[in-house]
Amino acid sequence: MTTNYTAPLADIRFDLFDLLEVEKLFARLPGCGELTRETIDAVLDEAAKFSEAVLAPLNEVGDRQGCTFDRTSAEVTTPKGFKRAYEQYVEGGWAGLTAPEAAGGQGLPETVGAPVKEMIDSANLAWGTYPLLSHGATEALRVHGEDWQKEAFLKPIVSGEWTGTMCLTEAHCGTDLGLLKTRAEPNEDGSHAITGTKIFITAGEHDFTENIVHLVLARLPDAPPGVKGISLFIVPKMRVGRDGAMGGRNAVRCGGIEHKMGLKGSATCVINFDGAQGWLIGEANRGLHAMFTMMNTARLAVGLQGLAVAERAYQNALSYARERLQMRALSGAKFPAQPADPLIVHGDIRRMLLTQKSLIEGGRALGLYAATLVDIQHRSEDPAEATRAEALVSFLTPIIKAMLTENANECASLALQIYGGHGYIADNGMEQYARDARITSIYEGTTQIQALDLLGRKIMQQRGEGLQLFLEQLGAFCAQHANDESLSEFIPELGTLAKEWMEVTQTLGKRAVANPDEIGAAAVDYLMYSGYIALADAWARSVAAADASGQSEDFKQAKRLTARFYFARLLPRTRAHLAAMQAGADSLFAMPDALFG
Amino acid sequence: MTTNYTAPLADIRFDLFDLLEVEKLFARLPGCGELTRETIDAVLDEAAKFSEAVLAPLNEVGDRQGCTFDRTSAEVTTPKGFKRAYEQYVEGGWAGLTAPEAAGGQGLPETVGAPVKEMIDSANLAWGTYPLLSHGATEALRVHGEDWQKEAFLKPIVSGEWTGTMCLTEAHCGTDLGLLKTRAEPNEDGSHAITGTKIFITAGEHDFTENIVHLVLARLPDAPPGVKGISLFIVPKMRVGRDGAMGGRNAVRCGGIEHKMGLKGSATCVINFDGAQGWLIGEANRGLHAMFTMMNTARLAVGLQGLAVAERAYQNALSYARERLQMRALSGAKFPAQPADPLIVHGDIRRMLLTQKSLIEGGRALGLYAATLVDIQHRSEDPAEATRAEALVSFLTPIIKAMLTENANECASLALQIYGGHGYIADNGMEQYARDARITSIYEGTTQIQALDLLGRKIMQQRGEGLQLFLEQLGAFCAQHANDESLSEFIPELGTLAKEWMEVTQTLGKRAVANPDEIGAAAVDYLMYSGYIALADAWARSVAAADASGQSEDFKQAKRLTARFYFARLLPRTRAHLAAMQAGADSLFAMPDALFG
């Protein structure tokens, strides 16, 4: 039994056109002015078709077959149908959707790219990792590449002829890149000989394209130790000259693929570099800085992955809840002519469904809002506006990455639970979502790393600039609707929470000055607390936007009732996170290490 | 890389001898009086050895190989080593550990059986399902079997020569057994011809033993519809006469095994009965009643499964947190001579570890307390005490089943998270725990069913008798320690929560009278809320018991600091659950079904 997927176009369109008013936004952003609603609608429609018809049917086979590795040839074969789907993706012009026109892309804003990406990932999370990694490489090459590098490497990636990867992790270091050991020795022709072993390289080897462009972190001779001695190199699988001509095999070889909990259609590779020819990109010893260029986009993209897998799991759980007959409603039979009532009559089934619906739609509104900020940051002609957008998106990125992926785990698990014992059976497809979702809160920086990024860097080091901007907007929204009867069930609570958010941030800040361990002790609870308030903001705005829109009364009612559920039943989780973070570092550090077990 | 397991004997012994004072208890329970501490220690030591040395090494292979089904012979082959381990289990006399002596068992109390079971399940959750199902069948035969049935069926199960199953679920009904269709037609010899298909039959077919005794729910001709027309039958795989002699094959055939998310070493079977010879056990049309006899024990056993898998995941996460070097402590390098500090210096790693530790040890204390209640219920010579114990355990059973298994999912996920990307890789073993744990909150009644049992039956129908008894004990404990300086950090809060628990129960009760849907709307939040308070009670008692014991200062300190963590950082989750359940049915039922998606 293959599960179904229908692209949630109505909600995506509501977010774009009613909530975020992207038509107004694009009208004033350079390069977006000609982007009409009709064009955007057409892109979304086509992406929906491609996702539903081509990618979604390959989701199950991707999990069952997984990727296979041939030890002799060191080649990876992707699941049946994956390569053909990639060809269709390239033929459809999707590879360069948001890439710069100068490199052959279509130059569409990220705000359009994001929902396309969501649909692709809902349809097939594993397949979606191949283009995702190309997107990251595109960013790095676009920003840091020399002209010849853009010609030689960026253009074939944007066209989809080649794909890209990011090679950071080594066996002894993932989070702690300062420990990495891969070496880069200068060659006489200006290139470098790269030697080392990278692990967990998503899409590191596959059968989609003839060439794969690895972006590899390595150390130059005499590089300073730690993170300040890391440089970034372009290391293609097939050698590429400065003239862009592809030569023979480079000394880059896949050493194996990982057997994983899920995401089995995505090849997670060990990649061995054995004196491989590589080209320095960006400044020497500033490789981590160059990597960080991609980080915000990549982290937002993983947040969208979480949203995407939750959406598909929810759709199937909802169908099952409507079809599966089991027990009678506690308040009396709702469908007396049938042998039992459908699951959806039961209170806790509804709680599980509404938990998913509210986290997904709230997460989508927040995620797409962040996408508009990326576009403003990169395209606005007003430097102050661009800087402001950058601060906001930089603040929201760890929240979106961590919370939407933690939510994905919760939602996929609830969706499975609705199926009961049938959810645990592979044939029904629900357990795949739970397994696939689980990686999203780990890779591209774990929830723990996101939380340290938020509280340690974005709050402490940057003096909470992003939070202040976010709260200013929130305050303006509350002020604007202060006398709006129809929002009176949301606005006062939102305002109270905003005030509390600032206060607890200041309290934590003071504590952290006295003891830096206070940051780590509070970070994850602080992030989740922040996330729930950010989603509450998204929900209040969604209700306001729906009411003001031309959407149907049903649509408006669904938004309002879902928001009401969220405020009543999920937002109180902030109480638990608040208490936990206020407990302070002593609650974690008083225990001597030896006494943990 | 196989993960490790060391039986947590120190904590088990603390719970039994210091917290629960089982020596005093056994001294006054019939049939337990000769059970000395030395005997119990010896049983625990042997169980630890068997679990660590025989079962634990088979955990990984069980997951990798899974069970295989031969379509031609309809036979199931268990993973390599499973059958030999079962032989050793039988040789070691474990099969009849808690079974009645009259049936050839050793008659040990459940309070000793429970930690043995925990160790077996930690070592190998999938393997442990085979004896678990025998335990359930033993209970049904012991209580409801006629003398000849006990001779013919119970004795070979108790000796381990045969195993047992429980056949409830059919494709269209799991929770809603009233819908079941399997038929039982009377034969002339007093037996019945059983016809129907059962699914999700754990240990339904395997290669451990020559015979398998199925306990099957079916309908007699003219049986009333619904749950009042269900009878229970003994249907052996190999026919067995009234004289106990084994004959040829019965018309019972395995139709296939399920491919599942986890628990792959446990055969989950489709069992086809095609006019199979079966024997009515207990009264006609009272089969569900007979099944409920086993239910409390089976549900407590699944709660222990949750505890068990969490314990092993925690042990490995803790080892990894001590060994894996990554980043420096925020407050400065703790191991400057090493290239980085171990994970355990980081605040959120400690939070994740202490979350696991406090949920596991608190859960163990609560679970073993329930086991003492089962023994008192079944063995006490004081009818009032037995009745009281029954009410208490009946109240605690859904809490333990649901909460310890929900905790298992949380703990296994946190343990995986501590491994970072390496946790997602099959070779490292952590993802197996997450997959295995996931079934525990589904089978033997989902968390939703446990919650309805708690709030609908144990609170509403039984007027909260169990809760009142629990709160009386809690109140007595608080009163006893009211002036105990060393417990002043726990007692007042515990007392406040107990009062609130009673109040919110009364409020929900009133609401539910007006609208039965209020029960379903609040049930899961009410159960989790209750569970967190029950664990707080267990933690406060654990600190008091540790302080009063001859345990080491380190042990006492570890208990106190873990309890402090629990009260500060996990107990506040009651705030979120309280708010959610107080939101009422309208928060779930106002949304029209059509607007969910």
C-alpha cells in the first residue's frame, strides 16, 4: 500500500499571497518585478504535478531498495526510477530555478523556491537530498567562486548536468570542525592535492550525472590549528581544467555507503581523497566562513524538509482517521449505520491530528516568511532593509531548523500512532516517515547546535538584535490589532508572551555573563520556547490574514479553529520550557560525571 | 559495533530492598516467606548473567536477520542463536519462574519476576516477546482453565516445552474487539471448530518448540453481537487430546509474517484457523473477561519493556558521551591535554542524559512498586489489603503502560541524538532501540486506549477509587516527612500537585457527566500529567529511602541530584498537560471533520 501525497497548494498560496503578500514584495525587489501571480501559480502547479506524479511514487521503492555500492567499481546505484526522475527534473528546468541568471538559472526568488522544495521533499525526502546538495554548492560557488570557477563548475551544476556536495565531516569530528585533518598540498599548476577521508557525504556518489563537484574543507600546510586554519576546495570527481574541459578521473573514490535508519534512497558516502586535484575557493584559511555562507540557506532547507515529511505523514493519517472504523464516539454513535465510527470521532485522534495540522501550517507560515527575508536580504536596494532582513533571518534560522525538525519527529510519530499497529508495519508506509524524519534534527547541525547558535551567538554575541527586531514586528502587529475584536482571543496572550520572552532572555543573558555554562544549560529549552512563541505569532497573523482575504468561509474558519487549538493546547508547552531553562546550570552540572550511571 | 548492556543490579536492589522493603513484604505473604535476600540476589545475579552473556549479543543479529517465513512449509525461522538461547532459558529454569508450583513452576512473586523480565528485555526486546506471550497464556490457563486443560496445556508451557500466544486482533479490528468475526462451531466431542484469520500474532509461529498454544477469541453460533458475544478458546498448533497426548497437525497455519519498523526478531504472524480443533476456556461469551485477566499483567509487562529498552539505550549514550571528544566546555576546556572535551561536559548533553536517567530510575521504582501490588493482590491473606492492592494496581497499570512506553520513545530518541549523525547509522546500534521502542506505545493497547482506561474506567466508572488510595499514601508520605529538612525541596511541591491532581480530576469528572467527549479530549494529557506526578512521588520516596539506607554517599547523592533535576526540569511538563486538558472538548470538536485538511 503506497501512501498518497497531494501538494497543499491552497495553504501555500494563502501563505504567499494573503499572509506574506509577495506580489507587493516582488514588485519592489530587483529582478522579481516581472513575477506575476500567474507565473508563480504556474510554477507551483508544475512543481505539484512533478512531485505528485514523478517523485511521490518512488518514495517507497527508494526506502525498500536503498542505494547499493559496488566495491569493485566504487560506484553507487540509486533506487530504480531515481535517475530517470532526475532527468525529468533537469528537463523541466527545475535545477536552476533559483540560481542566478548569469549562471544559466532562472533567478526566481527563494520565496518561490521554498514551496517547490517543500513539495519535492514531501513527495520524496531521500530523492530531494540530491538537488539540495547542489543548491548548497551553487551558493558557495556563486558567492566565493572566481570567474573561471563559475564558468567551469557553477554552470554545469545550475543546468543540472552535474551535482554538488559539501564535504565537512570526518570520522572524529562532525560538529567540531576545528579537529579536521584532511590536507591540501599546493601543486605547481595552482591547484592543490587533497588527501583525507570524509564521511556522511550526502549524494557523495551516485549514477545521476557524469561528474560530481565536491566542496571540501581541508587544511593548507602551515595553516593555523583549529577552525581558523580551514580552507575550502572544489574537488570534482572527474578532473576539470581551467578551461572547463572535463578530463579523466580525479583521485576521488567512494569508500562505501552507510546503512541508515531511514533516508535510504539518499546515498550517504565515505569519500576518500587521495591526492585529488582541488581548487581553492575563497580566501585561504577562511573556508569555514565560506561554508557559513551556505549554512543559513541549508539550515532553512532542512527545516523545510521537516515540514515536508510531516505534511505527507499528516495527509495519510488524516485519510486513515476518516476511513478506519473503530469503536463508537464516547458521546454516542455518529455513524450508526456503519459497524463502528471512523477514528476521527475520537477526542485524542483529533488532538493528534490538530497537533500535526497546527505545527505544520504554523511552520509553513514561519518558514516561508524566512524565505522572504532571504530574498530581501539578497535583493533589496535599501541597505538598511537588507541588513535588517539579514539579522532577522539569521535569528530565525536556528529556530526554524531545530523546531520544524523536532516537530517533524513529533508529527511523524503521531501520524504513525493514528494507524495503531498498522503504523508499525512497513507496507503501510507510515513508519518510513518516522525513520526519514529522524535525520532532520541531526544533520546540518543538531538541535543542540542550533540552540547554541541561537542563544550563544544570535542572542549573546549579537546582543539579541534579531530578537529585538522580531519583537518590534510582533509588537507592531499586536498594536495594529489591539482593538480588533476578532483577534482578541490571541493578541493579549501573544503580547504577554513577547514581554516574557524578552525578560527571560535578559535574565539568561545576565546569568551567562557570570557562568557561560548557563547558555548550554538553557539553550534547547530556550529555542523550543522561542519556537512556540514564533509559531503563535505566525498563527495570529494567519488568522488576521485569512479574515482579510478573499478565502472561503471554510478556509477562514479552519485557520481560526486551528489557531485556537494551538493557543489552547500547544502554546502552554512554553510553561514547561520556561521552568526548565530557569532551573539554571546547577540542575545539570551539580551531578558529578561519575554518578550518571 | 555491538552496543553493550550491563544489568543495573544496584538500582534494582535498591528499589527492592531499600525502597520497597520486599523482605518485610515477602515475610508476611504466603508462599514467599522462605524467600531470603540471598535467594533473590542469586536469582537476579543469574538473570543478569544470562541476559548479558546469552541474550544481549543476539540483539543486533535479531534485527539484521529478522524472522523468515517459508511459504511452502508455512514455517518461521527465528534469527540465528534465538532457538539455542531459548533452550538455555528453559534449561536454566526461567520459563516457570513466577508460574504456580502446582503447574511445575517455581512460584516466585512477580516482584522478583519483574526485574528479571526487565533484564531480559534490555538485553533483547525481540527475543523477550516469546516468553512474554507464554506468560500471558499461563495466566489465562491458570485462572480459567479446567483441570485437564491445566494438565494438558499449562504444564508444558510452564516447563517451557511449548509456548503460548494471544490471538485477538483481526484485520478490521484491533482496539474494537466487538467487531471480530472468527467463528467457533461445536464439534461432537465437546471441542470446537475454529475458523478465521488473526493478525499481529506475536510469537504466533517459530522454531523454538514443537507445539504452540494459541488462546483465540472467537464467536460461538448464536452469540450476541459485540463484546458480549466473544468466547476464548485454546487452539494448539499440534492437536492435543484430553489426555494431554499430542496428535497430528491442527488446522492452524501461519499465513505470513509482517515486515515491521523494528522488533524484527519477534515473529508477528498472520494465523489462519481453518476449522481448527479448539477448546473453550472459561465461560461461553465471557472471553473478553478472561482476556482481561491477563491484561493488567501484560500491560505492566509492556511498561517494563519500555523501561528496558530505555535503560540499554541510556547506558550506551552515557558511554558515548564520556568517550566522544567534541568541542570545548563553554566554561573553558575541562580536558586541555586532549584535542577536545568529551560530550558529557556540554549542558544539553547532560540534560538529555539526566532526562533519561530520571525517567528510567523513576519508572523502575514505579514499575516495581506495581509488581508488589500484584503480589499483594494475589497472595495477601487479608482480603481488604488484597482488594486495596487490586484497586491501586488497576489504577496504576494504564499510567505505567502508557507513560513508561512514551518515555521509552523519548529516551531512545535522546540516546540516538547524543550520538549525533552516528546515531542514525545502523552499525552503531542506537537506531534499533528507537525502532524497537516504538511498538511499545502501540501494542497491548495504545497510549490512547490506556488513557481512556484510566480516565473513563478507573476514574469515572470506578469513582477514582485507585486515585484516592494513591493520594492517601502520597499524603501519608508527605505528612511523615513534613518536618524532614532533607526532603523539604520535594515534599511541599508534591503535596501541592497532589491537591491539584484531585481538583482537576473532579473538574474533569463534572464536565464528563455533561459531555462524555470531555473524557477523550482530556485523556492522554490527563494520563501524562498523572504519570509525571506519580514519578515525582517515586522520586521523593527514592531520596528518602536512599538517605535511610546503607547505600554509599555517592549513591545517595546521585538519587538526590537526579530527583532535583526531575523536579526542576521535567515535572513542569505538568503545566503544559494541565492547560491542555483544561482547554476542554471544544478545542478538539469545534473543528468540522471536513476542515481538517
